[in-house]
Amino acid sequence: MIIVMKRGATAEQIQHVIERVEEFGLKAHPIYGTERTVVAAVGDKRDEHRHSLAIAPGVAEVVPILAPYKVASLEVKPERTVVRVGPLSVGNCDLGVIAGPCAVENYDQTLATARAVKAAGATGLRGGAYKPRTSPYSFQGLKEEGLRILAAAREETGLPVVTEVLAASDVPLVAKYADVLQIGARNMQNYRLLEEVGASGKPTILKRGLAATLEELLLAAEYILNADNQNVILCERGIRTFENHTRFTLPLASVPWLRERTHLPVIVDPSHGTGHASLVPAMAAAAVAAGADGLLIEVHPKPEKALSDGYQSLDFAQFAETMELCRRVAEAVGKRMAPCSQGESPSTAHSRVPVAQTAL
Ligand code: PEP
Ligand code: MN
């Protein structure tokens, strides 16, 4: 339920409501809006104490939250969440573009890609150090060495680093280097991982599971939000269907559908969503037209030599052209595709960790 405080409710009255909610064994999420404060009370048996809360001092009304997801819903927080890390801003009018290789393969490949995507206007660098591969015989990623390379790329370019964390036990190490954690499609329903990532407090990209409904995606986001981590970005990356002309089917209607129900920013990954480099530019532009708050795009200096996902990776020239196309669409739909100057700096604490300067 949502406890809507009266306009001008005092800090003591709000605190009293929070304490009452907690006494009932529910979790209180106060949301301080420009007009009013609301306290979302979530947990089991959440409507039982409705009447008692309605008569607390300073309370205007108590309303049930109809959606099964609570903290993620627009009902609870009508103001859109904007996730900002250094030049990367995702949400509201800001379109964040996160680009880079599927996997960090070596120093030169990652640095060259970071420079190229930055020059083309990307505001975040992606790269997998821990790769979730279908086959155990495929390249699994450089692990901590890959994280060090990403940190070096951040040091040079200033781009915040987005990288996947595969297991709950890896969260402290990955969070030490990354600015934004990525939860991959295969892990969307790994609830221990969601809780651990939530507790890390790091901005997080949560990718839709291959066979997950959008409601399941929002409920997965709820695990992170419930750990008091509000910096969650949802990512549509395509789902499994009977169709096989593309690697996955990329349902772009999920963008406006999600934006009607959640305040969380929604980005689209047209690389995994199509599995073909030639289809990426059009689907990236379509995602922007559909209202996406950002894009996640795979870019490689030489896609044909990539150790993973080369067939869906753009080369530098293709990426620059895609950015130009998306910029024009962004302008037409009232979005800004520029580096943000007000965000918090990407963490630099670990970017000084020595990294091999030669190709590995
Ligand atoms: C990736 O971004 O490289 C990745 C593995 O994505 P997904 O989890 O969507 O397959
Ligand atoms: Mn990939």
C-alpha cells in the first residue's frame, strides 16, 4: 500500500509512519516528491494495517498498490528515475549509449574500442570480463584481468564501465572495478544475485530473461530496489520465440509498455536482440523512436576476429553511422544524446591498478 502524506506533513509525522510500517513487519520506502511525500509499505499482509495507518498524524490517505511489483511501479513514484554515472545519463530526456565489445579480449582491443565509441558519442563503455557462454568450451572471459583492462579504459577515456556479474560471490570483486553492474539474461531470476547486487548499491542494468515476461522482469527489479538500491535500468534484449530469422525476437513494444508502468529507465540491446550486425542500426533507431532511454550496443575493432558475438558486433564506422542515425531520431522524439556533466564521477579508486599494456 501507499501512505500518502498530507501536503506540509512534518519530518516527525513521516518518521512516525515509517516506524509504524516497520512495526507491522513491512518495509518502508519513503519517496520525497516535489509536491508530497509518500511512503510505500511493501511485504506480505501489506493491507492488513491499512486502517491503523490511515489515522496516523499527517496522513492524507492510504491506497493499495494494484500492480504485483510495488517499488518499481509508477503508482508509487510518478517521477521518472534517472540513473547518472559521470557522462552517462539514462532516463527522462537523456539517452545513454553504452557501447563496447561483447568480451574484453585484450588491452589494445578494449582501449581502441573505448576511444572509438567515445569519439562517436557513446557515454558508457561495455565489456564482459565474466562471460556467460552456452558452451563451457567457449571463451569464458579474462575475469579480473579483464576488469583491470576496463578500469584502464575508464582512466583514459572517462567513460563509466558496465560489466556483467555472473555470480553472487563475484559481486564484491566486480563492484570494485565496475561503475555499473550488468545482470545478464540468463541470471534475471537468480534471486540471490539480485539481492547481492542490490546490497552493493551499484547502478545496475537488469536484462530481460530469454523467456521471462515483463511482469517477471519488474518483479526481478523489485529484489534490487528492495535492497535500497534505486539505480536500476531495465534492458530489453530480445526473447526466444519460434521465429529463427534473428537470434532472438526483439519486441520493441515492451519499451512503451514498461514506461507506462514503471519509473525505471528502459534501454534496448539491439545486438543480442537481432544477432546480426546488419540489423542493428535500424533496430537501434527504432528503439529510440519507441521511447527507449538508452542503447547497449556491441562494437569490435574487427568483428570477424571477435572471440564472442562477432556476427552481431558493429565495427567503428558502422557504430559511428548508427549513432548519427539515432541522434536524428532522438532529436525528433525530444531526447538528448549528449554526455552529461552533472553526474557523479565514475569511480577511479581502482583505475590505478596496474594493467598489462600489451595485448594478452
Ligand atoms: C552480453 O551483454 O554480452 C550478454 C551476454 O547479454 P545477454 O545476457 O542479454 O545474453
Ligand atoms: Mn554478447
